[in-house]
Amino acid sequence: MVENRPFLTFLTHMVLIVGVVVVVFPVYLAFIASTHGSGDFLSGVPPLLPGPHLIDNYYKMLTTGLSSAGAPPVWMMMMNSLVMALTIAVGKIAISIISAYAIVYFKFPFRLLAFWAIFLTLMLPVEVRIIPTFKVVADLGMLNSYAGLAIPLIASATATFLFRQFFLTVPDELMEAARVDGAGPIKFFRDILLPLSRTNIAALFVILFIYGWVQYLWPLLVTTDPKYYTIVMGIKRLAAVADSDPLWNLVMAAVILAMLPPVLVVIFMQRLFVKGLVETEK
Amino acid sequence: MATLDLKGVKKTYPGGVAAVHGVDLEIADGELVVLVGPSGCGKSTLLRMIAGLESITEGTISIAGDVVNRKEPAERDIAMVFQNYALYPHMSVRGNLEYGLKNRGTPREDIDQRVAEAARILEITPFLDRKPRQLSGGQRQRVAMGRAIVRKPKAFLFDEPLSNLDAKLRGQMRIEIRRLQRTLGTTSVYVTHDQLEAMTLADRLVVMNAGRIEQVGKPIELYDRPASLFVAGFIGSPPMNLFEIDKLRSLPGAEALQTLPAGTGIVGVRPDTVALSQANGPSIKLTGTIELIEPVGGESHLYVRCEGINQIVTIVAQGRTGLTETSMLDFWLPQAGFHPFNIETGKRLA
């Protein structure tokens, strides 16, 4: 597809640039807002150039937060989010890789049924089963706890399915060679399957970490104690103050901070992530 | 090093499909036995049963006198070389060679010494720290063999190990496998569908068809005296010409048929025993049109359509023949080259 048509090149670049602007501009706006003092928003026109209060705003949000809005310091909420996102990502990967291993490599009664049961839960994401799940979590006394935040979100049909598809592409001879070499099921899993799944695990980790990080509805339901607030739901609380205008500069500082970890995860795992999506190492 | 004993070995898959219908075979210590047959004849299944990768429905398999039916592959002390090599992609060549030894708790210095020795024999020492994907097909094949020989197993099992290589490399590796097996003196079972590979490698050749052994013997015995029509058609390239005896009776020289045993329905003649000039001794004369000439180099394969018997006859002619396609050709089937078969049983007579 080596073509040289200046107009087409121009057009495609325009489309891409417009797309980038649409995505980046709000982020830019949020960042600029987080560098201003609280008075700069009264005019109703958001400023477009950086202001002088960058360090003040971030320092205030990280350390004390907005007590008037009933929200703890941002660092605490970020820690909660981090714990929740990590538990969800690691838990999902651990459980789904083991269940996929069982489904692909072992013959046991009702194997197909087990697979379809897992597959069917794809139709039942948290939001659909939120009331019964809440009831179960409440009855188990897991409200206001990290366990309550993370465990109900761990079961994952998607990840199981992905690992299953990957395992199916691993040649059977590899398993047979390992058997001849004296590797039992656990050794085969640990020495061969796990290293081969490395890039898939990395890609899934990125996706699942972000999935855990952006959870909003579930933390909103199961936490009433500010000690367990997560950052994404906390932002909503910061913005929804009664009887006064939201302190946009501080809210935006929290927004920018909330954006950082997913960005960092993507940046640091990008190489593995892309590898995991485009190639399988065989 | 060990003997291998198969007694009444049968394999029936859960769906009721029978892949192997009772195979008896004794393999002597240090012997290289080649299982050959068309796809689906059960040769791979049989090999995998010896390896322990398939369960045995009936019968017993013994290695060095021990019945191994219920043993895991690793406990049988065999090594297998797979068609697609089955190297662990994330491990270096060294890691691949070491893995089996590590799993059975071989001491470190012993591992290092064995790996070094295997690498030296197979000339893969320079690649020990590379990953399999950085190697060529032939090098991977060597690593796969290395993985087998470091273990010093009782038997090698080869499952079509050369079919992923190009023709030239296949020839080379074939020679190397033969040399290696002779040097190490390890009992080996080798599965292939390539009859040339089978003929050249085997101490003894086992021709299989539809889950049964058709014939066992030295390669040249099978070539000279095929026990059935199937073996006659499978061993030798191009395959043997088969004639219905009744069609030959009216031809000049048909009295050559009189010495054939009673009940002969089909007469086989190898393409290389067909004579282009009247030979000594009784022979049947045929005439036909040359449809196609395949010059192979030192010899040519002629495909001659004989109107009289309504059949195409294959002839291997040595040297340059000077013949051209569409020209007429007289040729003779010498009595000495006749292979008599019964038409119903497909078995050889006498």
C-alpha cells in the first residue's frame, strides 16, 4: 500500500489530529484548572493558561483533602484504589489462569458444563447482579472492607476465556514432551505454561488494573466509611458539595492524580502489553 | 538399552473407533525398528502407546522385561522426538536439554557433563544459549535429538522427526540419526510414512495397514518378497506393477505363467525388473504407447499405456533411453521377476 496522494495524507492526518485533540483537550483543561486559585472560576470561563497555584493545590489535596465535602485526603483514596485494583487484577488473573488450565488440560466429568457455566457469567457483569451481590456481601459482613471492594469483582469469564484460547494454541506436543521429561501437571504449569503466558498475563494485567481502578458504582455501594473510599467515587463527592460552588481547582487536581496510576501502568507495561496482544511467543 | 516387547496390543478409542487391532512385536536390544504405513494406519498411535502418551486398551508392552502398561511416560525411561520438535520455546537450548534431567534430580555436575557431551555429538555447542526460535529447522531437530540423548534412556521413540525439514536436510539428518543410533546402540522405534526413509534407516521394517502389522522383516526382504499386495504397493518407488493373470494369458510368452503356484490371481512385477529387450529365460511380451517419461537423472520412469490389457505399466529404465513420449515400445516381463498374489486374500503365494 505504497501510495502517494498528498490530499489523502492530509485528510487522514487531519482526522487523527482532530481525534487526538478531542481526547487530550479535556485533560489539558483539567490540568490547567488544577493550577489556578479558587477565585479564577467565578467568571464561568475556564482558564486556558497555567496559573500559579499548582503546588498549593496538589499539596492540599494529597495531604488534607476537602474535609468540607466529607472526603479523606487524596493519597488515602488512591491507596484504597490501588489496593482494590491490584487485588482485582491479580486475583482475576490467578483464578482465571488456573480455571483455564483445568478446562483445557484435564478431562473431568462436566468439564464442558463448567466451561459454559463460566462463559455464561459473561452475561452477568457486576452492574446487572448488583443488588443480590450487595446482599451477599452485606450478609458476609464485608461492607467497608477491602475484601468487600475486591472479591465480588474477581471472578472473570473474560480472562478465563482468553487464557483458554491461548492454551488451545499451545501445541499438545509440548505437554507430551514435558510428560516424557518427567514434569507433572504442576511442574508443567509452572515451568512451561506460565512463562509462555507471560505476555498474555501482562496484557490482561493492564486491562484489569484499569478496570479495577475505574470502578465507581460498586465502591459507592459497599463503602460508607471514608477510610475505604476509592479515588474515582471520591471525585464525585468532591464535586457534589452542598450550598457552595465546587472548588474546581482542587477537584481537578484530584482528577489529574486519579489519572496517573493507569497512565503509569500503561507506560511501563506497554511493551509487554503490545506483545501480548499481537504475538504469541511459540 | 533394552528390549521392547509388544504382546497383543490393542487400542480402542472411547468412541469405539479401533486404531490398533492387536500387534505383536519383539524388538531386540539396540535395534532400530521403523514403523511405516499410510496415514491413519495406527503407527503413531502404537508409538504413543509405547511412550505412555496413550493408554493401552488390551495387551501388554514391556520395556526391558518390565510391563509398563500402567507407568507414566517419565517412569518408562524412554525419550521421544516429536515431529514439530516440541522444544520449550522460552528456554534456551541448554534449558531444553537440562529440563528432563533436572526433573529427575540428576546432580548438577552430571547434568553439565551430559549436556556438554550431547552438544558435542550433535554439534550444537555454539547454540547452547540461544532460544529455539533463533535456530533453523535442522538445528532445532538436533536440539530435539539432544534432549533425547542426554537422558540416556532405554529407548528412543521417533515420531516422524524429519517430515518438517526440506528434502536435502531430511537426507542429511537421516544419515545422522542412523549414525547416532549405531554409535549409541540405543533401541529405537521410528515412525514414518516415507518409505524411502523407512527402507534406508531400518534394521527391521514393520509395515502397518489399518491397525494391523502387514509384514515385518529386513527392508530388502520386504522389497524382494512382499507378503501381501499392500506391502507390494507400499514399499518401492515407483510402486510395483500389478497385473490380473487372466489378462496376461493371451499374450506372447504367456507360458512363463505356468510355473506360478495355483490360485495366483495377480502377478506383480517391479518397474525395475521390466526389461526393454528380450531377456534370457521365459518372459511375457507387451506393447504400448509411452504416455509420460520422468527423467530422474540416472534413470527414467516410463509410463506406458498398453491397449491390449488396458493398463498403464511403469518401467524404470537405466541410463539415457533415447525414447520419446507417444512412441510405441515393446517390453518384456521376465518370469524371474514375478510376484504371485492371491486375489481374495491379497497374500503372497510361495
